Amino acid sequence: MKRIRLMIVMMVMMTAVSAQAQKFSYNGKHEVAVSYGWVSNSNILDVFEDAITGMSGASYDNESFTGPIAIEYFYRTSPVVAVGGIFAYGNLKEDLYFDKDHKIKDGITKNNYLTVMPSVKFDWLRSKNFGMYSKLAAGVTLRNEKIDFVNGKGDNYNETAWHFNWQASLIGAEVGGENIRAFAEVGMGEQGVLLVGVRTRF
């Protein structure tokens, strides 16, 4: 009995979403967006790595993390579903110290993150000036790490590696006109726990 009730509720919700989608039609099937986020996967990874490195006697200060800055493209295959891809960039810079009092700087660490992720987007609430959606993406990140030592403390370090990455924006909200809208998303991944941006449709 519970399964039957659950199926009925799901059918009603799907019908409502479908009806909402039919009520308003966007101009064009293409979407391009630019966003800026906070607390990305790469940012979190750096925090853990700094903590582990600290166990060996090294420490960091004056950290500056830029990004993630992302560009998205989606092609709408139906009123509800769009498929596409995301390119994201992040940059970290911080000072390296072997002196626990941070009196003498021993080096500068610079990390760059380039991420490419195929993605799918679900518009489950759509109207003329407002919409809500969810987004999933998975792909790879190219990470380049450089350490430039000063005062002859060591040999400069430069390493590049690939690793898996992802983005799960559980709730996204957009507001604006039919073709240009501002948006914000809450979730987790390489685009950030929170991100804001602007998108256009054509």
C-alpha cells in the first residue's frame, strides 16, 4: 500500500513539473553562464594537505585562493533537461615557512587547477522571470603545483597531475528576463559550496 501511495505521489509531482515546463518556453536551446564560487574541492584539498605538511615541520601563511571561476555551456534537449560541460579555474598562492615563528620566509607555493566536467541540468521549476534547478557534473582536474624556494633553502619544485573531480548543485535559483538571468547555487564540488553568476540563452 505504501509503495502504491509513493508511486502516486511521484506521478503527481512529475505531472506538475511537466505542466510547469509546458507553461513557459525559453527562447533558444543554448545556455552560456559565468560563475564565481567559494570553498571548492581543490580549496578543501589544500587545507588538508597543509595540515598534513604541518606535521613535518613546515607551515603556511598569507594564503590567497582565487576562484573557482567557471564557464558553462548547456544544450537543452527538452523543456526540463539540458546537457553540456563546465570549465573551471582556481589558483592558490601562499608563503612557506620552516620557522614556526614565521620570521623568515623560505618559499612561495603556487597551485593552478584546470577542470573540465561533462554536466546535466534539470530545470524543475520554470516561469517567465524565475526558475529553480539542480545540476550534476563529473570530470577531471589538471593540477600544477610549484614551490619557489628563497634564500637557497631548497630546489624549486614543479609537478603536474590529473585527478577526478565533480560538482553537485542540489538547489539552484535564477531570476531575471527570458534571455539573461542572475543565479545562485548551493551544493558541493569544484565550483564551490556556494556560487553566483550570470547566464544567457539564445
